[in-house]
Amino acid sequence: MTRVMISGDRNRDHGGSDGPRGPITSADMDNNREHNAPLLPVTWWGVLIRIVVGTVLMFAANLARVPLHEWAQERWSGEEAQMAAASVIFLLTPLLVVMGAWAWMRWVEGASISVSGLTRWQTLLPGFLGGLGLVGVAVGAAWILLAALQTGPAEVPTLDWRDVEQAPLGLLLVLLFVRAVLLQGLPEELIYRGWFFHVTRHRPWLTLAWTTVAFTLIHLVSSGGQQSLSEHVWYLIMPFGMAMLGGAAVLWRGSVWWAVGTHGGMHICLAVGSAVHPIELGQVAWAAIGVAQALVAAVILGLWQRQRAPHGAP
């Protein structure tokens, strides 16, 4: 039986450039033209296996922290000390994910983790700040709309500590950054918009589609305040918008740091918005924030496709 591959023509080159110089093309998704063929074929079931492996890696990297958090709670009684310890312990998750993704990409995909843009350090700061700016526009617009529609006061969401508002501002900012960007943004985006994007890099629209679906569905098991099955479904609008915006940013600029910026930046925006002007974070807010990100993503994708057109990209 002939195996149907979904990776596209490996010799196709649509031109363009990556990183801060211009839009990424399908050829730019692989900056190592001499990489080895992957051990796992790029078929529908090969993609499914990758999704399962990536999901297991993410869950395992998070579960590995649990004993350390328990130890820290027993070791230190003060909440400030526990918050500081948590900020350090959170770093274990991105470390394990980077190691796991590096190993898989090297020995299974036959490529360097650098193809994701992770080690292009010159794109780290502009990518993160650029992604933060993009999601700031989306969440800011949604927040203003939701605040205008809100009829009563909303409860300010808190972190996992009772007296968090009495903690030093510097400690709060460090905890917010580590939790939003390094714990959540970096590992998830490295998997979905880094490793997974590389797998079908020669078919960027397909890549955006299946990574968005995979990222969205895995959030059925996330805990964002959902209380019922219907709320779990409504909640998916927000990670859908996150995936669209992160994916569009990577296609446009060619570095996973842009997706890290949009992902971590969304959590930062939610925290800052809740502190400045709290809104009710429920079904309407999830939908508004998700749709706003998807709309910004649509604009970016339009720009990206328009910039690819002179190179004959489909």
C-alpha cells in the first residue's frame, strides 16, 4: 500500500526570509536544508502520535514539579518564601520540555531544535515584545468592550496564596513573569508552534490548521474556572484564538519567540487587566478574548499571505 504523506514537496522554495527581516515562508520553516528524514513518517497517524507524545511530555513536565512544591510548603511556612520557591520550581517544567523536544527533534525528526527559532537569540527580545504587543492589542480591545458591558463589580482573581496582595511588588512581578511566560508560554509554544510547526513546515496552512485544533482540544482538560461541560466548551474559544494568533505570528516572523510572547503575554494581560479594572471572567469574556485574538491573527495572516505572493507561494 502506498503511504499518503502530508508534509508536501520538500524541494519547494517560496523564497522570503525569516526572523525580523520579513515573513516566513514554507521553506523558511526549515533553516537546515540538509536535515535527515524523520524516523516517524509524516502521515495522519504519524502526526497523531506526535500530538500524543507532545501532550504526554507537557503533562509529565508539570507533574514532575508536584513533589517539589509539596516539599517547599513543608520547608517554608511564610507565603512570600513559598512564592519565591514556586517561582524557582516552575522553571523545571520548561527545562524538561526543552530537553524532551530537543531529544525528539534530534533523534526522531532528524532536525535541530534551532529550526523553531528557539536558539536564534537575536529574535528573543523583539519576538517576545512583538508578541506581547500583538496580544495586548487584542486583549486590550476585548477588555474595554467587556468593561463597558459589565453591569456590576467583578471579583479580582488571585493566585494560589491567600495574602498575595501583601507580597512585595518585585516578587509578584517575578512570579507573574515566570508563571505566564516560562511555565506556560515557552513550553507549550515550543511544542505546538516550534516542534509541531516543523513537522509539516512545507504546508503552512495545513500546519496552522492541525496545530490549532490540537492546541484547542487539549484545553478541554484545563482548569480556567469552568464549572460545567458547556463552560468547558465555551472556554475553548480562548485557546483557539491563542493558537491562531501564535501560529500567525510564527508564520509571519519565523521565530517561536513571537508565539511565546503572544501566549505568555495573554496571561500577563489577564493579570494586569484584573488588577486595574476587574471583569467577570466567564463565558462571554472567554469568547470575546478568543475572538479578538483570532481577528488580529486574521489580519497578520493576510499580511503574511500578501508578502508571500510575489514569491509565487500558494
